[in-house]
Amino acid sequence: MINKTFLAGLVAAVISTAALMTPATDRLHGLSLDSLHWLRQVLFKPQIDAAKSPTAVIVIDEETYRREPFRDLPKVMWSKQLAQIITALTKSEAKVIGLDIILPTSVEKYIRGFDRDLLIAMRRTSQQNKLVLGKVQHQAKPIAPHPGQSFAVGHQKNIRVVNIDEDRDGIIRHLPLTVQADDLKQGRRLEPVMAVELAARASKQTPTIIPAGALKLGDTVVRGTIKNQMTLNFAGGSQAIPAYSFADIFACIQKGDTDFLAKIFKDKVVLIGTALDEEDRRLTSKRFITGPENFTHGTRCHHPIAKEIYRPELVRNSIPGVFIHATAVNNILRNDALNEISNTSNAAIIFVMALFVAFFTLSFPPIRAGILATGLGLLWLVLATAVFDSGFAVTLFDPILAAVLTFALLLGYRFTVSDRDKRYIRKVFSYYLPPAIIEKMTASETLPTLGGEAKEVTILFSDIAGFSALSENLSASEVATFLNDYLTEMSDILESHGAFIEKFVADEITAVFGAPMNDPDHALHAVQAALACQARLNQMQGAFGLPSDRKLAARTGVNSGEMLVGNIGSHRRFTYAAMGDAANLGSRLEGANKFYGSEIMVGERTVELCGSSILFRELDSIVVIGRESAISVFEPLGAPEEVSADKKTLKEEYEKALALYRLGDFSMARVTFETLIAGDRVSAVMSERCLNLLTVPPENWDGSFELSSK
């Protein structure tokens, strides 16, 4: 048995591992990477010193478009301002400048010499090997800088692709290291993307791609690079990389504050790009750890922060594309890109996790095994995040899903193979004990014993009116068929309202609400069940094989109170039951319907517990057999919003007549009852009783009626 169980656990672990290593789960790997960024931010709260970032970004933001001289100036005519910024960055000893903006058009042919300053600035900076322009590679023709700018920087020597590939789900997690480009002289060639080119120039190293597809700068193999791509490692928040408004930097140049420019841009890789509300925004692994978009809220040179256009509550999951390039440059220069572990290592982790869960599932009861498996899953989240914090990205969700699958498979195995004894107990006792008791018994692996507890519950008694006369006209087999169909219909309704069917005695049903499972609304559910049974019988006249003219009705008594509930009987034979004075009264109420022509009669405590959820009509005050004191009894009419206006009027008029009746004014009470007889059998009974009391006046009248039988 031990070997068989061990083999089952091993097989389940292998199946789960194989299922999670299929291509169908590829998207989970990307989601794992994104979630690990978030978990690292939550669990380890890494502190980010933006001042130590190897890169800085100058962004053309919403503020730039609102400040002079850019407010009313078309972007194609910003060349003079861009020229001043490029020149100032060069003088500030920035290591290299990357333009993540492409200016494919020019006004030069309309305004001769307009771009002269920009072209001169580009020429001088590129000659110092400090300027890289961007282009976008398309299948047909790339979007490239204007030919004049291309000529100024020496063409392809200083122009690099800014394309970034998305994963299948549209999220950017990796950066290609090189792309194929067309060359008129050399044909197709591989050239590094802009981020790689900027990092190489900043470090003064030549970039090469080694056979494994990793990036090598000089003698250093950049971590996190393989198969010609790099896994990006994003920092949280919106100010991990220092950013400055294009408008503020231009104003600073106009002011001549060279010290400020040198302080923030010296020895930095500077990227110039857009950071607008809509343009060039991308979803990345950073999507769960973005922050309020206060990119340029750091040190200012001239303009104050334009708070009128800043919305601190705005947090979006996308970021401007220029920050992706800046992140890539930082990853290369810091050598802190993410290493994704191999598929083989991932498979080993998944298998080990599945084995642990297999052990838990086969060694402990299901609930305890589930708790242990959940704890293991949480531990894995912490461990995976700790490993991620050290620079290694492991699969996050696959081991957890493998654990869930293993748990499910082995629960099925236990159910069908190893838990036969418990199933045998369930089968043997299912016809005699309620499911809740059986579950407790199998969980504790003990057989039921005698005993009970006192608790407030609601009991319902119901039997068919005139069943004896009905059964006389049927054969024994027909009676059995009829009873089976009838009891099935009624039991289904009762159990759907939370009842435990205590017993059947011929046509009588006894049901308990509020035990063995606790139900704070046991009284309400019992009354609702009684009304539902009544409505179902009204729908089924002529059913159960009875003649269509044979009206089928049931009398029901409902009462709430403290009862003894539990396993009651002898040591050799017992049943789960509810007993006590409140239960006896419920039985009496069922029989009391005969005296009033009513179908459902409810006790005082039940009415009190139902509150305003059910509209009741008070029928009378009665003294049942075996009791000396009178009790008020009621008939449920239904939920207040569902009771018709006619029934509400009947209730009001009946209760007026009942008040006169209790005062001993039988004559006036009879007059009112008489007006209600046409639509109410109870009123007919009360009218006849008033007539009898007028004929033989009672002595010591207290307004109650004493029943003469059960």
C-alpha cells in the first residue's frame, strides 16, 4: 500500500510538471516576470537613488507644449531650440546623447537656412562620437531622420534603431540587442539597437554578440543577455531615472546657468524623448509598479512645476517609451539585467513543489493538506521574490499551478482508491443520518454515538388532509407510488430551504431547520418552505395519479423554540431527531388546522423570529391538548411585497372581527366574519363559532378557544 501510494504521488507530480511545461503556459512566464517586479517592490521596498542613475532623460512633456517659445510653434520648427540643447549637453560633458525623437521632415525647403543651427550642432557632437539619432525599422521603409540630419551625423554610423519587440501578450519585457538593417554597399547587416550603442559609447567599449547570443562589452559579458535579447530589470515608481522638462532645460540654457546643466548631465547618458499623455506609451513589466506621473518633479532650473496640468491621482500602467531605452542603458552599464533561469531548472522547481504537495495530500486530511499546500505556495512567493531581488527570474506561477493540479489529482485518487472506508460509512448511514453528521463522523473517523444538545430551532410538521379517505380508493402499490412521488416533491422543496428531514410517517413529514447545521434564519426559512410546499401542491392538482377533481391539500404546523437535537434512541438503534415541548407544540399546530380550515399554522415564537420578512394573519388564541395556557396562532400570507391587496384587506378585516370576538361582542364579530366567508374558510369557521357562542354564552370568557382533540 505504501509503495502504491508513493507511486500515485510520483505520477501526479510528473503529470503536473509536464502539463505546466507545455507552450500553452508561455504567457504565464511573462505574467510571472511582471508580478515579480511588483512583489519585489512590496516585500523588499528597494530604495532608488535617481542621482546615481547612469542615464538622464529630457522629455518633451505636456508642460513643454504650454510654455514659450513652444506654445504656438509647430514641432517641426523646434530645430533651433533642439540645437541649443544638444550644444549645451555637449558642453556639460554628457557622455553621449540619444534622440528618441525622429524628425523626418524639415521646413528648410520653405525657409532657407532654418535648420542650419541644428545641423551644425549635430555635426559637431557626432564628430565627438557623442550623438546617436533614432530610426524605426519597418518591413517596407524605415522612419528615419531627415536626409539633412542624416548627412550631418555621417549617416548610418550615428543612427540606430529604436524598435522594441513586444511579447505575445503585447507587453515589453525584453530588448533586442541587434537588428538587421539594409546597407547600400554591404547589403543586410547586423547593427546594435540604440540602447546598446549608447551604453557602448558611454563605456568606450565595442559591443559584440558572442555565439550564445549574449552581449559582450570589451571583456565583460553583460548578464541577462542571451539569444540576442536582454531581459529588462525595471525599477519601481516614476522617478527611478532623473527626468527634466524640455522647456525647463531650454529656459536654463537661455538663462546661462551652465553650472546647473553640468551638475545634472556631466558623465551621463542623456536621452531626449516624449512623455505625453497619449503618444509613445508602452506596457512593460513595470506595469504593476508605476506611480504618479511626476517624471520632471525633481530638481528644477528655471520654471516651477506646472501643477495645473499635473494630476497626482493619475497612475497608469504604461510608461513613455524613452524610459524603456533609459532602463536598458542602465541595465547594461550597471550589469544588472535579469537572468531568466533555463526551462530545465524551471521544470525541476515545478517537480519539487508538486512532490511536496503530493506528500501533504496523501499524508494528511484534505483540509490540513490544503492549508499546508497554501503555506508552501506563500513560501514559494517569498523565495521567488528573494531570488528575483538578487537578479534571477524564476517562474512564479507554474509551481503553484502544479501544486494545485497535483492536489486535485491526488484528492481524486484518495476519493476513488484510498478512502474507501469513509465512503462506506457515508453510504451505509446516508439514509439514516443528515449529511452534516456524516461529514463530522468521517472527518473524525468515529462512529455516531448517543447524545444531543439544547438549541433553538424550528420544526415543521406536515401531512395530507383526508389521507385515509384518499388511500381507501387506491391499491397498496398505488398508495406507495403516490406517497413516494409526493414525499419526493415536498422533501426537495424543504431541503432546498435548508431543512433536515427528520422522518416520514406514512404521509407525515417532520423537518427541522437550524440543525444539525446552524442557520440564524431557521424560522424564516421554515415558513418560506411551508409556503413553497403549499404553492407547489396548488400547481400539481391532478398529479400523482389522482383524479383531476380530487383536491390535494396538506396541513402544516410550524413552531420555534429550544429543543433537544442530536442522536436519540437506544445504544443499538438511534436516529437524529429534535424533541421537547416546542416540538410537541409544532405537532399540535399541524392538527389545529382541522378546526379552522387553514393549511398552515405558525406559533408565536416563529412569528417573532421572522419579523417583518413575512406578513402574518393572526387566526386565534387557542389552548392545545396537553397545555393549560393559551397561545396565539398565525397564518403566513407571504413576503409583504408579494401579498395581494385583497389578502391584505382580508387580514385587516379579519383581525378587526377577531378583536370584537375576543371582547365578547359575538354579534358584531359575526357580522364582520360573514362578509369574509366567500373567500376565506377560516372566517366561515369563526362565524359559525360566534353563532354557537350567542346561542350558549360562555362563562368566564377569556377570548381563547380550547381544542377538543389533537
